[in-house]
Amino acid sequence: MHYLAARCIDENFEPPGRKVLLYYHEAIEAFIDKADWDAVDFLPWPRKRPLPGPFGIHRRLLENLRKVAKLVGSCDTINLHAGGYGAEATNYFVLSLGPLVGARSVAARILPEGVDSTRRYPLSLKKRWSHKLRLLRRIVSPELKFRTFSGDHTGADAAFVERIYTLPGLPHQYQAGKVVELPSLVKISAALPEESAQLRALVIGQPLTGSNLLTGEDLPRVTDRIHRWLRDQGVTAIDYKGHPRDPRNELMSEGDQSLLLNEPIESYLARTHYDFIVGVRSTVLLFARQIYGPQSRVLAFGWDVVLFKSPEERKDMEEVFANSGVELI
């Protein structure tokens, strides 16, 4: 989704200039049309892929910063776009990239995070203290300047964030003056393929136990519930779309056909018919409801056992999905 949003922002909102695309998940490379960008490169996430040897995270941060500075080149203005600025992997660019390329102005913008962008998640006291500790990196490497902030964990409330992009039709709790709603991220086909005699379903995977959305005990129950329900509807063909951060394909069941796409799932849906699109709490379900007409059903399973951070989060997200036309099962 970040890639689709970045492409949409470039086409509709960014002035002419050098366009540099950076990605942290290698699976995204298959989706990227490099002809659309002046430079494209993979940045290893420092805490997941530190450099070998002592202070591997610290050295990876420096290497990433210098790599991006080389890709950007000398310039006067930088517009940063990221899902948030709470992580070291993105935060250091706010203060550190400009001096390396001679930029007088650095503006930070936030890309939409799907359903998680519909509400605010204030930084905990522990996180705020961890931000302060990251200031100590300057003692060893003056280039690494961490930008502390308070409020929402993405940096949405911080003065250095001047723009927050949101998805069309989804509610949010951000400052109205900062918000820019994106147009549709995909071009929907004028006519999706006609329904066939064989009922087809698509199961949308996501990291559920890995993101603490389901317990290990509830995961197989929800997976079984989804597939029993589809069989009861007479579905005989089930495709499964895994998630880059879910290598175990947690919602996949025997007999599912794994989809290996060289394009974002949203683009694929815009030209492919399914009778049922099902999952748990994926933003893809909201996209699917926007794409498909009344002849297709979009359903979210397992919300009786999904782990939410608070009752308020559960209530807000139930409203988002229900108001978007996604059925909660």
C-alpha cells in the first residue's frame, strides 16, 4: 500500500524534481516499475538486519543515511514520505539527511497505514524515553541526529510533519489542517470479468500472531472457521494471498492456491472477479469493498477473538469496517 500511495502522491501532489524510492521489504521489488523513478534502492531495516560485528545497528543506520544521501544528490529541498517517524530507520533522515546534501528545507509527510491510520496511538512513556536515549548516538556519530516528538506514535502531531495523507473515504483523528485525502490508489476496470459457474474466493493473509492480533490457540480456529464457512457457501476454488511479513501464511489451509503476484494485490483485485473476499483485519478488505459491486461479498472473520489495544479501538475499527460495507463474521 505504501508503494501505491507513493506513486499516487507523485502523480497528483509532488512538484517536478528528483524522485527516489526506498523500500525495506525485498518482496516489494517485484511490484516496482523502476522507470517511474530516478533512483530505487533497498534499505535493510537496521534492527532486523544490523551489519555484522560490534555496533551493527549503529553502523547500518550510518550506511543507510549515506546511501540515501548519495541517491538524492545535491538539492535545495527534500520532501520525505514514510509511514511514520518513530522508528530509527526513518527518523534520522528528518534532521540528518539535509546537511549531507546541502538542503535548506526538509519537509516530512506521512503515508497512510490503512486501518491503523483511522485512529491515534499516543507514544507511551517508555517509547518517549527510548527516543531520548537515541539522542546519545550523536556522541559517537554527529551525523545521526534523532528528532524527538510527543503525541501520536507516527509523529503526526509534531511540527516537522506538515502533511498526512489518508485513504479515500476512511475516517481519521488527525489535525484537519495537515490532512490530504488521496484519490483512488488503483484504476478499477470498467467491467470486471463475469461471474463463472464455479464460486471463487480469495483469502487475504496478514501477520496475525506475529502482530499480536490473534493468539496461537485462536489462529487455527479462525482459519478453520473461514474455510468451513466458504465450503458451506459452495466455494470450490480458493486463492490465498500471503503477506510479506507473514512467511508462515497463517490463514492458509490445505487446498488453497497460493497467489504469486508481480503487482500489488489492490491492482490485481481491480481486474479480477471473486465471489468472496475474506480475511481478518486487513486493510485490503476495505479496498476490496470499494472495488467490488454488490455481487461479491467481503467478510472479516474472528473479531470475537481478535486482540485490540483497547475497547475504544475495537469500537472504532468495527465502525470503520461496518460503515465500509465489510461484513463482520
